[in-house]
Amino acid sequence: MPPESPSHATDRLDDDDYPAYTMGRAAEMIGATPGFLRAIGEARLITPLRSEGGHRRYSRYQLRIAARARELVDAGTPIEAACRIVILEDQLEEALRLNEELRQPAPGRSGVDS
């Protein structure tokens, strides 16, 4: 496999979905244990990608979701409920984003119905 160009490698690090973090580093970053990450994976909150060697790799987006779940668990919410809450919050955020996008006038239209 040829080495990547420096700009391509930087692009990957800027990508929220690029699985750049090992389980140990990911757990450290969110102040959790690897067991917590495994538990939210089993609850299907996040599905880490696997390296060629079979090791779990996490993206920044997944870490944000995991950190939110950890906040809820730390506040006393059972892990299954925390995972469901985070899923619903994520779905709501996406629906609101799409709703706002659809409310924007299309290019070339005044936004006023005739």
C-alpha cells in the first residue's frame, strides 16, 4: 500500500466519521472504561469499525455520542435507557436540521407562493 500524501492524511483527521481512535484512547478521552464502550456497543448505540487486526476504532462523532451516554449514566440513568435517549436526541437533531433545510427557499425562488 503506497504511503498517503500529507494532505490526504490531514483530511482524514478532519473527518468526524473517520475511525481514528483505539478503544483505550477513546475511553480515556471521554473519561470512561473500555467496558463502558463495549456495553454501549452491545446496546447498539455505536458500532465501532474494526482495524485489519480486528481492534475497535472510534470516530469523533461516535465519541460525542458515547460522551453523552456517559453523562446520562453518571446521572443515574440505566445504560439501556441512556442509549435510547441518545438515539432519540440524535434523531430529533437530524429531523430539525432537515426541517430547517426544507424551509429555506430553493435557489431562484423568492420563497413566496403565488
